[in-house]
Amino acid sequence: MTAASTVVTEAAVKALLNEQTTVRVRPRYEGSNICTWIGFKHVNYMVEEAVLDHFRQVDMPARALYEEHGLGLDIVALDTRILHAFHMDDLAEAVVAPDTKAAKAAKAGKAGKAGKGGKGDDNTVALRVTINVERDGVVHKAVTAKVRVSLRIDTYLDSAGEVPAELARFAVARLGEQREAEPRLPFDTEDGILDQLLEGKNAYGWTWHIPYPYCHFTERLQMSGYLRLMEEGKDRFVADRGISIKTLLDDRRWIPVVPRSEITILDEAMMEEDLYITYEVEEVFKDFTYTSRMNFYVIRDGELLRTATGTIVHGYAVIRNRRDWSLENFDQRVLDAVNGDGIKGAAPRHW
């Protein structure tokens, strides 16, 4: 079975950059880890599905872009706010709106030229995703997300020919190439890399060998892989500080909640490379939430190169029953653990 032939036209690209699309989405069963609530990673998967469907609806599905034109559809930036929790079996409506000047002008009823990919014209397709869900007859705006997409020219297999002219401004030879080059970090020995990255910081780090299930288009770590690592970072950090997920569940029925997450791919991380990952607490807001930054590095040409960076905001909620939860303020035990007060901390772990 083969994908239907896709002819990239100026009209299709105009629709991609100016027309709004809508699709119904459900969270995956796998994302329901505590009672029937859905974690932030799978909320972001719903955003990803809406973006992929936006390309489908303008007749440029990801499969055809790759098979026929050698262009890999990569989400390279994702900034998501969760306003209402999702539950297992929720059926939601996702609206994808191009984030271009022309699209905004059209929405406002003003004349405008076709968009060139969004703010800054940085060779990415800029989109905004809103996911609405109904609760007791009332429709709520549950999620808002800003997304950027690059079309990565495949270099693993033989050339697919010329990139369609209509998509040329979004086609890149390497993810992140439109950005200012990341500074390289020298290091003395590989065994000391994490110590160097964590020195003087309220942070945790580990080394991870990139396996193929986290990759796509044959060679590189994809956005969903980074999201899985962001979720793992939280799990590792709190366990290292003595307040593991299960510990607080068993002690007081507390669960972590994420009102916001964002991540940007700065360069490429390849299958079977070692990834050096840090999770650093940047800010504790009163006794309610804390923000952690995650950075990801690989060794390239004998130096450390950062391939992605992102932040995740965490709070806690208490389970009231199988259906309901409510937000809780941190107590001193949690504040001390998050701040690292009085905690020597374990040495960086290598996995």
C-alpha cells in the first residue's frame, strides 16, 4: 500500500499558512497514570496530532512529504498551557490556527499577504493550537499551545530530488540551523561532564543512550522523545530528593500537576548517541509551583553541544476521590526537597 501522490501547490501552502482547521482528538489510554487523569506529555501528544492533521487537511500529510519529497515533518518548538485537566475517554475539539500576519489579518477582516511562516520569518511554520472540551454542558478552553514546525531535508537516503519551491523556505538541512549557533562547551573527561554541568546548581543530571523507539525518520530524536524525557526528569529529581511520586501518593495522596511546559530543539541528537541531561530548579513561586529547566547535550567534535532546552512548571494536587482533585500548597518537607535545603544530594547517576 502506498500513500496517495501529493503535488505541493502554492494554493496548498497558502492554506497551510492561512486557513484554520479543526479535528476531534482523544487522549491515549497510556497517558492515564493516576486515576483517570491525563498527564502533560499526552496532552502534548494531542497537540501534535492536531498539527499533523492540519497538514493532512491541506493535502500535505507527513507521510507523503517524506516519501515523495524527502522532507521530514519535525515539531521543533512547543509551548503548552493546560487550563483544564483531561480525563480518560474525553473527546475534545482541537483548532489549529496559522500564526502568521496574514492569517491574523484575515481573521480581523483586513487585507494581508500570504504568511511566510510566522513571527521572525525564521523558516518554521508557526501555528497556534486550542483544545476545547465539554464539561457538564459547558465548553471550556482546556489547552493553548504555540508550535513551530521545520521540514528537514532527508540526507540518510538518496536524494528525493529538488524541494518543492513552495516549501523551500521551510526546508532545512539540519534542525536548528536557522538559529544562532549554540556555543560549544569544552570538558576534560567524559566521566566529569555531569559534574561540570551541575556544579553550583540546585539540579540533578543523568546520562542516557538514545534508543531507536524515541527517534523518527531513521536517525534523530523527535519531539515526543524529548517530552518523555521531561516527564522522566521530574520522576528522577523527586526520587533523588526523597519525595518520589509513590512516596507522596502513599503518604498523602499528592500527585504532580503541570500547568505549563515548553521545549525547543536547538540542534539534532542522533540515534545511539549519549545524551547528557540536566534538570535544574530555576524558581519556586511562593509555596505553590516551581519551574525547572531541562537541558540536553551531546558530544560533537570533542565538545558539548546543547541540542534542546525547555522548562516545566510543577505543582501538587491531592486526590479527593476517583473523579476529583484539588491543588495544594507545598508543605515544608516539599519546599526543602525542591530547594535542596539541608540535602546533600546523591551524585549524578549514569544509566
